[in-house]
Amino acid sequence: MSDLLPLFPLPNVVLFPNVFLPLHIFEPRYREMVADAVASDRVIGMVLLRPGWERDYEGRPPVYPIGCAGVMTHVERLEDGRFNIVLRGLDRFRILEEDHGRSYRRAAVEHLREQTMPPDERRAVAGTRARLEAMLAGDPSLAGARLPQSMADDELVNALAQYLALEPLEKQALLEQPSLGSRASCLVELLEMKMLMARTPGGTHMAH
């Protein structure tokens, strides 16, 4: 049964490959999950709860089938049994079947490796990176996203997808993109739409 991936479902967090995520663990079932993972391979899977999760949060409300596994690079156990942890995103995965043998959720999963980009897609992503950098530099509503020049294109796209102030469902849509190229393109389209709405009278970002 060790091939089952522990699942940590949250309503507002999406993890991406190679991005770091700090988490505070306080629910008893997820304290047990972290303790078990520490004693095993330190890997857990982050998944996003579907809308309507509030009705059955204590149970096993529906989640989106694609998530991202992360390895715990830092674990601090507090005196009262809570944990502070830091995850580093590994591979995306698709849930095949859930197991209900523990207090927390586990699943048999199919790992979705990030596809190797052909040279033409790699060039396209480099161009998309330049557009992203220009958009972030020129829009005050997106300020605060400091982009290290030394960051690889794939790491940069994934970091922006995780750290920018996007809706959880928007982040989930980015995570589900099958390749880095399509994720980068979708991120540009999403930011362009948000910038346009912010400038449009009556847009969702305007105060009423």
C-alpha cells in the first residue's frame, strides 16, 4: 500500500512543479498525514477542492482529479502537535482511485511528467517570458512579482502561476495544461484579460 499518495485537499491552494509552498498543519487528520509522510518518503499530493466543498469539509468532498505532488523540504513539529512544513513541487498527477483506509485521504495516481519541449516550443516560451516580464513591469496591479533573471523559463512560469493573485480555479486550469508552452500562453491570456477588465469601467476590479 506504500504506492498510495497522501492527499491534502484545500479550497484555495494549487501547487506547481519546482515551486515552494509553506503550509501550517493543524487538523488532526493532516497532522497524522504529515507524521506518516515524514516516516516514509516525505511526499504528499496537493489537490484543489471543488466548489461546494463547505457542505462536507469534515468528510471527503470532491476534488479536481489533477494535482501536484510535493516533497517536504522543511518540517517543524510544534509542541502542541501542529506542523509547519515547506513543500517543493514535484510532478503533476491524476487521481485514479481513492483509498479510505486512513483518517486522511490517499489515492492511487498516474504521474504526469512535464513534457520535454521541442526547440520551437522552447523558443516560443522564451518569447512568452519576455511578454510576461513586460506585462509585470508595466502594470502596477501586478507589482510585487519580482522575477529573478537567473530563473529558468519553466520555473518562472510555474512560480508566477502559483504566486500571482489569481483565483484558485484559474490556477487549477493552468496546472492542468499539458505542457509548459500551453501553460505559459494561458498565463499571458489570463493576465491580459485581467488587465483589460481592470481598465474597463464596470469591470470586476472596479469599486462599486
